[in-house]
Amino acid sequence: MTTPLDTVRTYLAHLHASHTDGLIACFEDDGVVHSPFLGTMRASDFFKKLAQASSGSVITVLDLFASAQPESGGAVRIAAYFRYDWTLNDGREVTFTCVDVFTFDAGSTRIRDMNIVYDTHPLREEVGDKYAPDPVTTVPRP
């Protein structure tokens, strides 16, 4: 029997392998990601955007934590604390630690939402905003 903890382990394996379809499959069809860089997005859109910015990832799991106080509706949370060695599509490498907090509806083994928690300051100083759209060229008015 699969548990939410199994799903988080599967998610981390897919993140390590840069397997976008596998990551998306870990989420409910309407699952969302809350990202410090991108705000709140549908999981499918978030992971496609991540794939565009990335050429590889090495995930080193430091610890996993489970809810001590499930929500009154039975939802549970699992948190993964890990080191992310991220290779950007331009070849630069960035390393940081983060915590992903996963929420599961009662009885479900698919992720309803995920909150990504990390200090964005050092990352932004090192690589800028890799998710930002290309700047729009403005044409001077006559």
C-alpha cells in the first residue's frame, strides 16, 4: 500500500532524475505549487517551467518529517529537507538547501499542494531570476 511518505520519496527521485512527467504524476490533477520565485502555479505548469530552466539536478535528502497535527479534515503534511545541486540550462551550478512541504487530502497519496521554502537572496544574487521572461524591447515613441 502506497503512503504519502512513499509519494514524497517518489517525488524526490523524479526531481533528482529531472523527470517532469513523473513529478506531475505525483500531484492531484488540480495540484498546485507555491514557489518563492514563481508564486502559486498549477503543478504541471510549474514543473514544465522548471524543466526549461534546468539541465540537471542532484537531490540529497537530509531528512523527512511527517505531520504531528493533521488538519481537522484529515489532511496530512510531509516535509522534505534536502540539498539541491541545480544545474541551470546555461551550465551554471547552484547549491542550496530547501524544505518542500507537501499537503495530502485525507486518504489520498497524491499531493494537493506543495510549499517550497528557501532563502532566495543568495540564489538571486548568484543567478538572477532564471524564470523571468525575456525582457521586452520597448520602441521609443515618435
